[in-house]
Amino acid sequence: MTEVGPAPEVTIAPANEASWDDLRAVFGTRGDPSRCNCQRYKMQPGESWASVGTEELAFRLREQTDFGHPESATTSGLVAYLDGVPVGWCAVEPRTAYRDCCSSPSSRGRAETRTSPTGASGP
């Protein structure tokens, strides 16, 4: 008989309760996540990863999430942990926080606009 150990523990924390080092561990040091810093759909027209730079994109993400400040009233995502090791990131914000989302095909027919405070349909 094969003995099965305890199931791994998955926990989720608001980004402001996580550390910047935790997110760096999730994004890694190579590939798109390490350069983009979850800013691709927040960049302004004419901006690119190359023109803005990785450090500026990382600064923007730190500002949006308020990493390491659990007393903060706002944040922009969640960090997942597997047995205490950071393994995942998910941005959680209204669609209006993302420049291109309100003009994407998936939002056609919705009454929201880029200036809707919650991304919810208006009256």
C-alpha cells in the first residue's frame, strides 16, 4: 500500500499583505512576467516594455499593490502560497483599471466606460 502524505496547504493573501520578494519569486527572473510586472494592459499608448523599462514597470506594480503594508485599505491583487512558498499571482481590479479592456470584444454590449469607478454597468 502506498502511503499518502498530508495534502499541501494552499493559502491566498491580498498583495498588500505579501512581500515584494514573494512576488519576485513568482514572476522569476526570465521571460515576460519578469519584464512586464503585470503592467501590459495598463501601459499608455506609445509605451512599450523597452521604452518604459522593467524598473519603472516594477515601481508601478509596487505602487498599485502596496506590498508589505497590511494596514493599507487598497491593493490590486492576490498572492498564492503552497506550503508557505509563493507560487501564484492574480491581479484583481475593475476592468476600468486596464486601458484596453473597455474596448475589447469581450466588453461589447456593457454599459461601463473607462471612467466608471467600479467597472460596473451604469444606470
